[in-house]
Amino acid sequence: MNGETGLTPSFPSLESLFLAVAMMSIYFSLYGGLYQNYLVREKDYSRRDLGDAIFDIVSAMVVTGLLYAIIYITSAAVLNTAGIIPSTMADMARQLEPLAGQHASMLFGIGLLAAGISSVIVNALAGATLFVDGVGLPSGMETDDTTAFGLSPVKITAIGLLIIGWLTAVVPVVLGASAIDTIIIAATFAIIGLPYFGYMIIRIANDESIMEEYSNTMTRNILAILGYLVTVGIALNYLYQNFI
């Protein structure tokens, strides 16, 4: 950061480059991309709705990208100039002080709570849908094949995952331990699973029996393979940094 020229993007070290690649795993939510197939089916989209589907995807990508850009830029502009290396949520909240002043922590906390709740619910539904479909049960949110509780297999599995997630977060704290280790384990499974989900997406996109005339072209496959190599690099780098 320079007071006269502003922010100049750069990679000051090879470690920073690997950090940037790891951060791309936030955008390369491949299991989320795979889950989109189920959401499209849930909406009962057909060929005539292709334009609406593309609009949904592009608009979501643009809005999400802008939000991430705002977070990164404000962090660099506020925290870096103040010499703050954030280690707590309170430190992160200081990036909002130019906008919210003394209410920055409250505003940051509300946003973090909303983000956490939405992510937990969506991730539980995504995991439940993939698991239920994998074991051969109906994967729709609403289905006639309900469980003993009157809920679809996806809903009852999602509830179970939410309970497991809550226990994973709360039990270590109650016992006076740190929840960091459980977070690292969860992140490990998420990151090393990226190559598998990437492979499945590429395989489906090239299956003409499913995609028909919309199956991948050579150009799309080249771009997909480049993206897939990035996911493999992310997984290998994470394993190297944490376990080797």
C-alpha cells in the first residue's frame, strides 16, 4: 500500500502466491457447482428456461465477486495502513470503522452471523442431497418417499448434519478445548475433495447422454481442465503445508 499511488497488487513471496491459490478454493466451490444440478432439477427447469438459468448463474457470480473484492480492498486499505495483522474477529471488524465508526463491531457481527447461518443451512442441504442420492434414496426436497418423521430423506439427513456440526463446534468449547482442530479437519476434507468434485463435473459436462447438444466443447474442456489443475494444486499444497 502506498499513500500516493494506492494499492498495487503483487505477490511479495512464493508463500503469498500459494495463499492466493488457496483462497481460490472459496470461489472454486465445486461441490456447490455439483449441487447446482440438483437445484436446477428442483426448480423443474427445462430447455426453455436456459436463459433464466444462465442469468441466475452470471448474476450470482458477479455479485459474489464484487462482495469479495470489497472485503479484500477495504481490508487492505484500512487494516494494512494501520499496521494491523488481524488475529481476531474484532480486528477484522475494524475495517468497517471508516463507515460505521464505533458500531463497526456490531455491524460486522450481524453480517458474520447472517453469513454463518446461511452457509450452515446450504452446506447441510448440499451434503445431505449428495449423500442421499449416493445411497440410492430420492434426492428431492419434496418427495412422496418420506421417513418416519414425515420428512424427505434429504431434510432428515440435513437436520442430522446440522446437529453434528453444532456438536462439533460446541463440545470442544464446553470441554475447555479449542475448536480449531475440528475446523482444520473439516477444511482438510473439503479441500482434498476438490479434485473429486471437479472430475465429476467435467465427466457430467461431457456425457452426451445427459447433456446432449449442450455437452462440453473443446474450448470449454480446455478451460475446465485448467481449472481442475488448479483444484489439484490447491489440494496438494494444503496437504504439503499442513501434513508434510
